[in-house]
Amino acid sequence: MDKTMEQSVLKELDFESVNADLFDFLDRSPNAFFAVRNMKAALEEAGFVRLQESERWDLRAGGAYYVTRNDSALIAFRIPEKVFTGFQIMASHCDSPVFKIKTNSEITVEKKYIKLNVEKYGGALCAPWLDRPLSVAGRVIAETEEGIETRLVNIDRDLLIIPNLAIHFNREANDGYRFNLQKDMLPLLGEISDHPADGGGEGGAGAQDKRFLALIAGEAGVMPGQILDADLYIYCRMKAAHVGLHNEYIAGGRLDDLQCAFASLQGILQAEPTDSVAVHCVFDNEEVGSGSKQGAAGTFLYDTLHRINAAMGRTEEDYMRAVASSFLVSADNAHAVHPNHPDKSDPTNRPYMNRGIVIKYNASQRYVTDAVSASIFRSICRKAGVPFQTFANRSDMLGGSTLGQIALSQVSLNAVDIGLPQLAMHSPYETAGAKDTAYLVEAARLLFSGSVQSEGDGRYTLKFGK
Ligand code: ZN
């Protein structure tokens, strides 16, 4: 990208308002259930019609719809007015590495403390969870007259803390520490008073049991006895913020991968599809291998594309032809060069924050990018007027994987792995560039407005709309 082009981009895009909306989305989405709820609200406000997987779908050309699975994965799509030639898909994920609260969660310590039993979800960095305000959010399943219902709960205050062990008890703490997940990571909920009626003091009867459950039930607006089960996770209370000499960085919780999910959502809200169906797809459970009904290895995307095809009165042959002229962008954040560890990055593919969308390569296809899909995506970025850069792992280091390869086992089509450059991936508070989200919104808008028509023999006609 030459300098003139980058400068014209700087003028056009409103980085400030994009980041303000992103911060709001991050802060109000402590986990996948809330990310989906917030995306639903934005889609409904824009006129997208809600579909249920359990009901008949009556779709029409020019319509905009969304469907969720497990309340933790979401697909939104816009059908063009014309007979469609394919699907233009951006897939991201809305789960993040975290600590899940186990069932039977309360542990008392010496009749003085109440702490919560938790287990690790995904490849979380442990250290940054310690010594900062945390709270709890998730869903509870309540018994009703007819069956069961789901309620989301978020204890919106500083509730928990995981205290470090003082250095005086471990003089080698700064020489590298191996975290014991059953011992070091349990958050402190509070204390038990000395009053025997409260279960505390000598010979206390342990009436402290279910105090946490009562708190959750109160927040959910149900009686504790009504709660049959719950999926609850801790989250970091630190709000998203700008940092840097010129506010050039953003920091916040769950940038991996809510930053991409947010950009994809903004892209479809602004898109004007002409030839292909635009599909905004956000999966759950990427951080634990995607192997759930709401993950990329499940049938959610496959089922939804099939149902769109059938509801528009098209045949299976039409579906196969549409898939051959479709394109999937797997959008999941990428590692920027680290200022303290620049040697961890590949010698020639070195992404930096604020330098644009990262195209990820891996010869073993842990990233699905190839020359064709990268070329299609580079064309989209050029047309959008946004910068892009490249990532590959050092050849002597194993990198992460993402949902692209897994999604392709369900729906096999041309696909590229991309992401936005960030630092401290899988920390509860991550750092990224203040410009890059807006770049991806632009690229997503063009992706969703366009089409990738296969002409055979490696030739494709690319249309990008406006
Ligand atoms: Zn990710």
C-alpha cells in the first residue's frame, strides 16, 4: 500500500465512532451469550427478521434475517433481489478463553472465606486474571410450568478477586511460575460472618452453602429452587480504553474474537448485496476445538445455507453450483509483532497494529488461505481502499489454529483466514490497533455486497458492489 492511499483512507473512515461502538460492544458482552444478545438487538433495530430453527422459514428476495443456535452462535443473512449466484460469508467466534464456574461451586475455607470452584475454558493466560476486579455472567435454566426457560444473568459489579500469593511466600515467583488450576485460580467471593446463624465461627453449621446460588437467582428473577442448572463464567471488569501516545491502541476484553465479530456485524448492516447472499456467521466454542452443535464443526452453517436455498425454491443442484461460486472469510485475530519479543515473529511476514487486516498463511492448512483465496481477499481490500499485511508462523514454531479449516469440513468452498493484529492474545485484557477495526468493517461491507463467480480453470469474476 502506498502512502497516498493510506492517507486517503485515514480521511474517509471514522475511527473514533467505530471504536466507541466497539468498546460498548466489548463491555456489554462478557461472554458468548451476551455477544449474541447484543448482535440480535443491533440486527433487529436494522430490520432483520428473526427466524427459529424449529419453525418453517418463509424467505423472500431482498429480505434480511437472522437465526441463533444455543443462544451462543448466530447467523444473519441478506438475500439479494436477483436470483443469487452464491454465498459471501464471514465467520468469526464469540467465545473467549475464560474460567467457568463448576456446578456445586462454593468452597468454604476455615469457616471464614467463601470461594468458587472454577475450571479453565480454552487456552487462557492465567496470570492476568489475578488481583483485579472480576464478576460473573452467563445463563441459568429455570423450571417453568411448561418446561424450562433460559435467563441471562450478569452481576454488574465488582464481585470477585483471585488474590496472588505474596512474594514473601514464594521468593521465586518472578522466575517463572507454574499455575495449579485447582489451587491458584479460585476466585474469592466473600467472607462468612462469625454469627452462628450465618454458619460461621466455631462449630458453624455451614449454612453458607448456596449463597452464590441465591445471588444468581436474585439477579435472574427466579427462586433458587427454580434453577435447574447454569452455565456461568467469570469475566474481567476492566473497561475497554484507548492507550498510547496518540491513543493509537485500543485495549479491552475479548478482542479475540469480538473485534472481528463486531466488524463483520457492521459490515452486513451496511452491505447492499447484489448477486450473492451475504452471510454473517458467529460461532461459539472456537477456543475449545469448535466441536459442539453451536461450533464451527457443527452443522449450523451447513443447515442454514441449505435452508436458504430450499426456502427460495431452489434445487440441490442449484445449491452445489452456488457453493462453487461462494467465498468464506474466516476472521479471527492475529499476532502482531511484540515490542518486547520481536524475535517470536516470522522474519518476512510481520504484522503490526494499525497497518491493516492480516492474511494468515500456513502450508499445513491450519489456515485455509491459498493463492486463489488470498488473491480474492487482496482484491477486496484494494477495492475497499484498506491496507492489508501477511502473517506466517516462524518455521520452527507451532502456531494456533482457527475455525476456517473446521468450517470447511461442513461446507467446502474457497476460503481465506484473516484477522486483526493484536498483542497478548488470550489475556482477559488484550491490545490492538485503533484503526484496524474500521478497515475490517469496510472490507466486510464490500465482501457482503459482492460476489465471487467461478468460471472454471482458476478464473473468477469478482464483483464488489458499491
Ligand atoms: Zn480467536
